[in-house]
Amino acid sequence: MRRQHRMLYGAVGALTLLLGLQALLADRARLASDPGWRPTLERLCGALRCSLPPWREPAALTVLARDVRPDDARPGQLVATATFRNDARWAQVWPRLRLTLSDIDGRAVGSRVFTAEEYLDAAPGRPTLAAGDSAEARLRLLEPDARAVSFAFDFL
């Protein structure tokens, strides 16, 4: 009789562990966005060959240099460049980049969101930007009216 109880308790314990594992895997997309859970899920999915959504942390993208200049080869156009680095702990998807031009009072006079294909002039060579890696965005723009005196880059 004792042996049957031990086997029953062992089966209940094993099924409880499997249920917990199934719950983790079923909710992995949401849990993978939590920095506390992500390392555990990466190890688990590495062993079980499942996939995780890429990390998204736009605030961890740091602008290292930025510039907007007239395009000498094309009158009436500007070239906007920004070099940025991924300071997140993990690789993350290529961000969308918002360029906003503002007037002297800080009011936006123009804004547009660009995809990675647009600011890299081609599809990225890899789906994510590795932690610590840098990239350069280059945008060609029509020169705005004279009210635009400043610009800002934001990552989305």
C-alpha cells in the first residue's frame, strides 16, 4: 500500500511540474517581455526548441551622434543621419525611427516615422540589433520651410 501512495504522489508531482511547464510555454510571449523571466525562458526555449518574440526596449537605444545637413548633390533636400547603439541586455528588433522638425518655439512643424528598411536603405541583414551593437540611420528629406530650426530623433 505504501508503494502505491509513493507512486501516486510521484505522479501528482510530475503532472504538477508538467502543468507548470505548459503554463510557462503557453504564456511565453508575455513573460518574455519581463526582464526577470526572459533569461529563464531563453534557456527553456533553447532546450525545447521553441521561439520567443524579440526583445523590445526603445528606451535602451542611445543616440551617439546626429546631424541634419543640406544635400550638396541635390538642392532643396536634406540628409539626416543618426548613429545609435542598443544598450539593452538583449538583442532587439530594429526600431521605427521618428524624425520631428520643430520651430523656434519648440512646436513640431513636421514629423514622420521611418522603418528600418527606409533608414538603412535596404532590409536589415539580420532581424535584430545585437546588444552593444551600433547602426547608422540615413534619411533623405525635402527641405522644409524656414520655420524648422531644430530636429529630434525618437525610437518607437
